[in-house]
Amino acid sequence: MDKLDISQDKKDSGQMEYKRQNKSKEIFRRFRKSKGAVIGLILSAMIVAVLILGPLFIPYEQATKQNFDNITVSPNSEHIFGTDNYGRNVFARIIYGGRTSISIALLASVTSCIVGSILGAMAGYFGGKIDSLIMRSLDIFMSIPDILFTMAVVVALGSSFKNLVIALTIAYFTNYVRLVRSQVLSLAEQDYVEAARAGGAGSFRIIFSHILPNAMGVIIVNVTLNIGKIIIYESTLSFLGLGMPPPAPEWGLMLSEAREFMRTAPHLLFFPAGAIVLTACSVNLMGDGLRDALDPHLKS
Amino acid sequence: MHRYIVKRLLFLIPTIFGVTLIIYAIMAMTPGDPGRAVLGVNAPQADVDEYNHMLGYDRPFLEKYLNYMKNIILHQDFGVSYFTKQPVFDEVLPRYSLTIKLAVVGVALAALIGVPLGIKAAVKQYSLWDTIPSVMAFFIAAIPQFVLGMILMFIFALKLNLLPSYGTGSIQHYIMPILAIAIPPAAQNMRFTKSSMLEEIRQDYVRTARAKGAEERTVIWKHVLRNALLPVVTQIGMSLGMLIAGTVVVEKLFTLPGIGSLIVDRITFKDEPVILAGTILISIAFTLVMLLVDITYAFIDPRIRAKYTRTRG
Amino acid sequence: MNDLILDIKNLEVIYKTDLETVKAVNGINLKIGKGKTLGLVGETGAGKTTTALSILRLLPSATGKIINGEINFEDTDLLKIKEEDMRHMRGNKIAMVFQDPMTSLNPVMTVGDQIAEAIKFHNEELSKEEVEKKVDDKLLMVGILPSRKVEYPHQFSGGMKQRVVIAIALACEPDLLIADEATTALDVTIQAQVLMTMMELRNRLGTSMLMITHDFGIVAKTCDDVAVMYAGEIVESGTVEDIFLGNKHHPYTEGLFGSIPNLSTRSDRLTPIPGLMPDPTNLPEGCTFAPRCKYSMDVCKKFHPKSITVEGEHSLLCHLFNEKIMSQQMEGKYE
């Protein structure tokens, strides 16, 4: 007999709040069930912890101090990841490089999301000329391969933390425009938006309190997955010499420097490469887990 | 059909202008001027100013841009390199064909490897044909292309001594670069194809086909595949961006003389004309290929084809 | 025995996932006479589609399982034959029309090809021209110009798409046609047209039909016999006269009639049946309808009713018609 009452509630389309609460709990449950997602979360947390706490144990100068007596030493008790061709402590460089890479990636992922979502929401909601303008500009934008664009921006503005974030934001915001625009377009048709409008809600209010919360899930999945992509992309940039200027330690740069020494000092290849892959894998596991938790029947 | 092609071709022109304008505008923000760069640090300021004036460097931005475009279109004149002081076009042209070849083979290989694996993974879901490629694809997605290249180098050049790690000359020189370029997009293609197939298998028309008495084989090959491959075509087009990034990086890593490595090498020297020219050329090629993909898609999807070939009945 | 085209006995079907087992069909018996039409009525979730899919053995292979019963089609138990032989039945001897015409057709194949396919699967010896001629005939049969066979599904309206689906189903002139809510997804006016087309063809070809619907109006117009399904069981079955004109009914059927608007009688409001169908993963003990039944007695909650024949073909699954139990009720005790 109790089933009767709950189902009547669910039938009521006005009960959006109720539905949303149930949905979040469901999503968390599914996330927790996926082993991959949980492992990803734990690994990511561990990596972040190491990177945040690192400086407490290893001063920055370890990453940059050159010591020509001690070059390209294999891992030993004094330097757990060995030293590089300038005698610098590889472990320290990995930690500090990681801090930079991940902060850039986090920041760029969030800013690209914000910029892209706003543009996408505007395009979808206002439609007409604004929509055409935004989408056509986007088409032209997307006709330039990402890497060339980023390279041009970094060459023009110089490489610094701020400029890298700007360049990466520009490279990644386009995902969100299309995504949010299509969410807005499909949701704007739904009855409850009509109802809100009939109730007198203004445009922005509708976008923020009705449409975006529903799109939030997909957006969060994309932001997470983009963090991994940006870490990889940023390491590619620093490999090409476009990352933070030396002597700042960066994983891609470390790999570029390691090229000459691959035969004699393979540890210089493996540790930075491993760091990149491990971090990207953890973030991707989390992102995939979130995506599957949102829409489980995509899997089977 | 012709209407569609003409329409897209017409859009091509403003797109190319838009693309070149954006790149030109960004590069224009680079500090420094041609006079100083070409004549050198010690040249007298008067000479530098005269050189700049000769090139029209002091004209308004839009005029400079249109002048640049005019020179490219009419005279194939991309200016003079700040670094080598040679005409840019002469430096860039021979390298162009190498980059194009790498990219084309890369796309083809990525499709040939990725798509069939994706189909197999979908048809034999949960078997080893599915789990192994999926796990591999997952790891590959976490490896940057240059790291992949370095690992290949490490294994095949250093340890096994099978393949050369730099230069050109024989097919062997190209094996590792092509693999490094093609493998990540192949993994992406595989995942996408698999999910597209799984999506289609769930559809109602598959049930109708079975109810007609179709064999499972027919259901997959005739019904599911034809629908599932459509978005895959678009996806392959989309993966070109990643492919070009891979080509640039791989050229640098394996020291192959393509446009990518040229651009990268000149970055440290702030050789604007070369970087500008290289970027524009690649972007134009990219735009053309995307156009080709769109037109191909319109041909193969009857829903779009019908929109442009007959009026609705 | 021999004038039955379909004789289902004790069919039990479940859907099994890692989390739960759904009892979709729980021991039903159905008979369809040759050339007759049986209406299978019930709400969404009663198990009608599952029954239909079971006949064709098209249940989702990962989860659907037929755990008991016989499905006899012209003296052959379909549940015992090999998959290859079953495939020869599908589309050929037994065909099905599904509910949603918008998604039932392959979007990238022409309509003509899709009909031709159905013919070619079962008539490999025909030449290309012969197949094409048949395709033209079938299109004409459902009222579509043969010249349209080169068009794609998206170029047809909903009603016409459904006609194409019917043409495909009837392409090999099957002995049994299963229509699963074939007109439900269509506009009301189109519904009538498509229904008429189906009926004409049925009459012309002499096809037996299993007409699955929740609409009693359609049942009245098209069916010879009726079976009412609830929570995986047939709670009432009989001829169409028994159901519409008779005065003995299962409480569920009674409720269904009460909730249909009727132009000829005056009524102030419809009386829907309170409550919902029970959760198929957790069916109640005793009678599955008892929780919603206004006549329910204690015996209903404890004992599952047996099928009682009230008259001729008309039978019911309810204690109210079980003389033994009712007399015990009178005496104030039960078995």
C-alpha cells in the first residue's frame, strides 16, 4: 500500500526537487559500485596529497640545484628517483612539476568549462542571430588544429603560468559550447521550463536554476575527463619547449631533456612518463566512473 | 546534392579568411619587428625603420593582413624568414609533402586498426576481443603521443636495435613515427566504433530484422553496421586534430623534416613568418579535409542526401 | 486440436538480472483458432509483449528466459525446435508488428529493400524481378504507391511507416500475425485507417491474429476471442460476446470497463482501479489482484485462485466463481 503514495509522487512532474534528490543518491551509489571509479578516486586523491605535501619534505631548490658531481645517477637511497643530467633530484622535479601541471590543468579545465558553457547557454537559449554568430565563429575556430593554435598563442604572448592557462582554455572551451547548447535546446522545450516562464521567471533565472542543474552531470564528467587531457596536452607543450620556462621542472620538459640519455639513464624516461600516465589514468578512471554512474545503460 | 556541395564550398572561402585572420592576428601580438629581426641587434635604428617601412610594417593592421593574403594568393610570397633570411615559401614547400604523407597514412592506419577492433569488441562484448582492446585503449588514452614515441624508440631502437631512431631514407625510418602517430587515434576510433555499434544494436529496427527471420550475421553486417558506421566517419574527421598534433610532435621527436618540426624549431627564434606560414598551410589543409568529410557524410547518410536531392513527398 | 493455430500451455517467463528476478509471465494458457483473432488485453506491464516475444523466441538473450511451458504452433512445440528452424518460422509462418513505427524501420535502407529482405529470406529461389514484383504487390496491398519503394523511412509519415511494417510482416503471407499495440503510437484518425487496412488484409488472406492492445474498442471491432492479462496471468478469457455481453466478470475486467468512457451511458466520473499492478519481482501470495480488489476476501490473500469455467469457453481466475470456496465462505470457514 505504501508503494501507492510514492509512485503518485513520481508521476507528478512538478516534483522536480524530489526526483533530483533521488537521482543524486542513485548516482553516488552507482559510482561507489564501480571498482575502477573508486580506484581512480583513491589514486587521484593520493597523487594530490603527495603533490600538496611534497614541499614539506623536499625544498624547491632540490628540483633546480645543479650538481655536476652527481649526474645521471640511478635511483638510490639518497635520491629515490635518481638525478638528471644536471645533477638535479628527479623526485623533487617530479613533485614540483606535478604541482604546476595539475594546477594548470585544474584551472584551465574549470575556466574553459565556464567560458564554453556561458557561450553555449547563450547560443541555445537566445537562438537566432546570436546562435548563428556563436556557432559560425566556433566553426572557424575549430578549423584550426588545436596544437597550432596553442603554439601560436604561446609564441605571441610568451610562456608563463597565466598564458598557458589562457592558451589551454582557448583550446578546450569549444567542447562545452556544443554540449551546453544542445542541452539547453532540448531542455528549453520541456514543460517545466514553459511553466517557469509562465510563472514569470526571467531568462537568466531559467537558465541557471532550471536548465543548468540538469546539464550539470554531463558537464562535470567532461570537466573531469578534460583534466586528464589537459595534463597530457600540457606535457606535450612543455616537451616542445612551450611550457613554463626553465629551470622550472615540468614533466614534458624532463622527457625532452631525457632523450639524449635514454641509453645510459633510462630512469630519466620512466619516471616522468610514469607520472604522466599514472595521473592521467587515475583521472580518467574517475571520469569514466562518473560517466557510467550518470547513464548506466550506456554500458550494456 | 550539388546544391549541398556548392553551398559548402562557398562557405569555405570565408572560413579560410577567418582562419588566416585569426592566426595572423595572434602572431601579430608577438613582440619584435621584422626590421630588427632580419637586420640584427646591432643594426642602426634608421635602417631598421626603413626596412620596416618597406615591408609596410607601419601600416594599419587590416591593410597588413590583406596585403599578406594578396601576396600569398597571387605570388605565393610568404615573406622572408627572420632566421635564415630566405623566402619562406622555398623552405616550407618541400617539407609540406612529408607532413601530408605522415598525416594521411596516420589517418588510414588509425581507421584500419581501430574500426574493425571496435566492431569485434561490440559483437563479442565481454569476451577477450572486448576486454583486451578496451583496457589497452584506456592506457593509450593516458599516454601522450611523444611519450609513446619515446617508448617505441626505447624498445625498438635502443634495446632491440631493429629500427633507426632519427632521419629519413628508408621505410624503416617511418615505422615508429607512423605507429606513434596512428596508435592513439586508433584507440579512440575503436572505443567510438564500439559504442556506436552497441547503441545501434539496442535499436528497435534490429528487433524487426530478427522478427523477419534474419540470421544474426545479417543483422550485424547489413543492419547494424550501416547505421553504426555513419557517426564513425564524422568521428574520424574529428580525430584529425589529434592526429595533426601527433604529427608535429612526432616529427620533432624523430627529427623528420616536415612542417611540424620546422615550426617547432623556429619557435625559439621567434621566426614569425615561418611559423605563420606553416600554421596557415596546415590549417587550410585541415579545413579542406573537414569539408571532404562532411560531404562524404552527406553522400552516405540517406537522410541527409534526401534533403538535398528531392523535395519531400 | 487441429483447428487451433496456436496453443500455449503453462508458459512461464522470467527476466533475470544480477540484482533481481522479474516474473513476467506466470503460467498462462492461450488458444487461437485457425483464421480467428484473439485479443490480449491488459495494462502496460501485464506481460503481453513478453508473451508475444516468447512465441517468436525473441526475448533479450541476456536476461529473458522461458522456464516452463509449451508453445504449440500447428502441432509443433516452438520451444523445442532448433534456432535455425525457428528462424524459418519468423517472418514466414509467424510475423509480428511492433508498436513504434518511428523506430521499427532501418533508417538507412529503402522501404522496398526492407520488404524485399523479408521475402528473400524465405524464398531464396525467386529471381530479382519476381521479388520486386512481390514488393510492389505488398505495397499496393497496404495502400502505398509502389513507386515509393525507393524512398527511406524518414520520408513517410507515422501511419504510412506502420503500413510498411505491416507490409513487411505480411510479405510471406504468414499463418499467424501478432500485432503488439500496433496502432497505439498513432494519431486517432490514422489509427482507424491502419486498423482497417489490417482487418481487410486479415480477411483477405485468412490470417489468424493475436491482437495485443489495451483498448477495448479495438477488441470489440476486431476480435473473436479475448484474454485479459494481469500481472503475468490470464485472469479472464472467453469469446468477445462473453466478455462484452456476459454478466460474469473477473473483478479486474469489471474495473477496466468501469474506467472506460462510454458515450451511451451517462456518468459523472470515471472510476479508475485504485492502486497499481504489483511489483513483478515481489508478487503477493495468493491472488495477484487481491490488494486492489473490492471483493477481496481472506481466502484471496492466502490461496492462489484456480481457473474456473463459468460457461462454454468463458473462464475466470477468481475465488468468487469457485463454488466450493464460496460455499465454505458462507459457512465461515475455508480449506
